[in-house]
Amino acid sequence: MKHGKKFKAAHTEAKSRDVYSLPEAVDKLKQVKFARFDESVDMAFRIGVDPRKADQMVRGTVSLPHGTGKSVRVLVITKGEKEEEARAAGADMVGSDEYIAKIQAGWTDVDAIVATPDMMGQLGRLGKVLGPRGLMPNPKTGTVTTDVAKAVRELKGGRIEYRVDKTGNVAAPVGKASFESKALVENAQALADAVLRARPSTAKGTYLKNASISSTMGPGFKLDVAALQAEHKK
């Protein structure tokens, strides 16, 4: 595969040092960006857990202080008075049977789904449709709740979910390349703090093995793991 001069220059810059502090990496990322669109900025971690063991599953949510820069379409599956609560909180779609029927037919044109506990009996049967897309509501991520207004506000305001994959990696978005450096640094540190707090008590040895930050089209900048951990302890 052939790459352009800007692509090569960006990757050469990223490899010019072994590791970067988070503020340094964010500054470099913004300096070398060359895409003509507002790229997403993502953070990735390699952690020392065995995802095959239930007691070493690392998963959770974190509210980014400066949001994700992305408009999140939220569907709330509920009935009765909770429908009005969801609409007042800013949910894009609210309903019950009609949306369950649409999902059953293959519709998934939404970014997040919140459901009240009484609806999970019907919604739970749609795991094959929602599960692979990361849309199945879950109490652990706050998307199965009676407080639908809070869930909607948090999702709209920049709450993201992180989860370790089967190879021991965690990756999640922390903003857009157009964000100010300070905002990206604070968002990224918030995610790092959440991943560090989520360390299972059964995890042995080194937990945070390495970390990096990158834009959609740009190279990955390796981060100083010790510095991330030191900032977390402050």
C-alpha cells in the first residue's frame, strides 16, 4: 500500500520518541493531523487481565468532562409516565412495543438504548440483534434504570462505555481533533482514571501494560504509563 507524504511524516514524528506524556502526545497529535475532516481521537490500553475469567472482566462507563463531540441518538424503551421523563431529558426516540418490533425486524439506527427494568423481559430476547452492536441495555452501564432522565442526560452529555476485549485491550473515544488540547488531555485522563479504578482484585502482575492515543487517520502516540498512573493518584 502506498502512503502520501503527510501520512509518512506523521508516522515518522510519532516514532521519533519511545513514549510521550499525555499533554505532549495530544499536542503532537494535533500538529501532525492531515485529514480534511474532524477526526475522532481514541485512546487504547493493553491491560493485564484474563478476559475469559468472569472476575477479571473490566467494563464500565465514564462521563468525559468535555463530551465526545458527537451527537448521540438515544432511544428509551419504556411505558407510562417514564416516557414523558425521557422526552423532557432530551431522548431522540421514546416508546415500547413499536420500537421492539422495529428492532426485531433488524432496525438499529440509534447510538444508545436505555430501558426501564420492566421492559427487559421483551428486550432481552433481542440479544442477537443488539448484542453484537453494543446496544443491549445493561444495569452495569446504567442503561437499565428507572431514572431514565439521568441516563439520557449522561449519554447526551458525553458518557462513554469502555470494555476489555478478548485480547486484553480497551479502546474508547475521548473527543475530536478540533478540541482544544486541554480538553482532550482532561477527557483522556478521565478515561485512564476509570480504567485504572476498574482493576479487578484478582488481576496479578502489571495491570496497565501500555497505552496510546491516536486520531482516526493519524498514527498512535505511545504514552508514558507511569505518568498516567501518577496523575491518577493525585
